[in-house]
Amino acid sequence: NAGVTQTPKFQVLKTGQSMTLQCAQDMNHEYMSWYRQDPGMGLRLIHYSVGAGITDQGEVPNGYNVSRSTTEDFPLRLLSAAPSQTSVYFCASSWDRADQPQHFGDGTRLSIL
Amino acid sequence: SQQGEEDPQALSIQEGENATMNCSYKTSINNLQWYRQNSGRGLVHLILIRSNEREKHSGRLRVTLDTSKKSSSLLITASRAADTASYFCATAATNQAGTALIFGKGTTLSVSS
């Protein structure tokens, strides 16, 4: 099993560009989530999903969009990149609830110039 | 807002010494989880302690939970250089949107040989 796979690993964007961060898991997990990690801020929840077709906002959802058309995939879209979105983004998944052990990907390191 | 807060923010010890990290949280919980993050990698789940448990062991890890004080501690015994990492506690918080896993800002542990 690959676990949670995030692509790309690194990305540099210009302000105003849009892009999609990919997240896929092969464990048939219902619960998936996106976090951003910034120095001194810990991990902050962006969006999460409890199953295909269901998504909810986390602590810092502005500027990001998500969809969950399949159980396996949970892409994160940056609509119009801003320098404040420079961060490391992590995707995580668990069987079906937030309070279960989460499996994390290795992250996407995103720089917005 | 942060549900869990770790203390201290940073800890430096010698190999063979014990390392203790503390976590405080705000609301009632079903369980509390601890994660480790090595530099440049995603988080890895270490241990989960349920609200009706007071202590749990896993190898060199010992976790305690005091629900009356809303606090937990992670003890790593006989530390090794390979234990150098950041450690996070996490608890599930429920609001109008649903339930999500919220992380603290972490404790950075440095073990020198």
C-alpha cells in the first residue's frame, strides 16, 4: 500500500496563479483532511471531508476550495495564489472519523512569489 | 483556535536521558493522540489514549491523561538521537460544521549524542 500520496512535492507559483494540490489514499478511508503548517503556527486545518460528496471548512478555509468526488481523492485548489499561502501543505486520512489515528502524506512545499 | 497546546516549545537533552512533553486542551474529549514529525516529513501517529484511560505505554513511550486538568504528558525514556523530531498532541473538536482533529503547535525535541 502506498498510504497517502501527495503531489507535487514542491511548487513555486506567481501571485494570482491557480493550482491544484493532489492527495490520494489507497486505504479506503472515508475521512480526509488538509492542513497547512507554518513556522510557529503548528498545523491549521483548511478543509475536511467525511466521505465522497461531503466537505466542510476548517479553521483557515479562505482562498482554498475542495471537492470529494471519489473516496480515494481529495484535491485542494488555490483559486488565486497569494504570498500568504506560502506554506507546507499536508493531507491526512483515517477510517471514518476525526478522532481516529490519521495517516499523513509527506507534504507539498508551496512558495508564492 | 488551538485546541491543544504543548509545553515546552523546545527541549534539548543528551542521549539516554528522559524527555517529557506536556499538552493542555480546552474541551471535553473522547481521546487524545500524540504524533511525531521528523524534519521534512509528514506526521506519524504514535499513540492514542482514551478519555477513560489514565496511562498508556508503547515501547519507550509513556502517555498519561488527566481529564480533570485537561492535560496529557508524553514521556520518552532513554532517548536516542533518532528521537530528534517535533511532537504534537491532537484532540477532536466539534463545532457547528462538524468534528475535526486540531493540533497544538508542537514541542521540538533535540537529542544529542
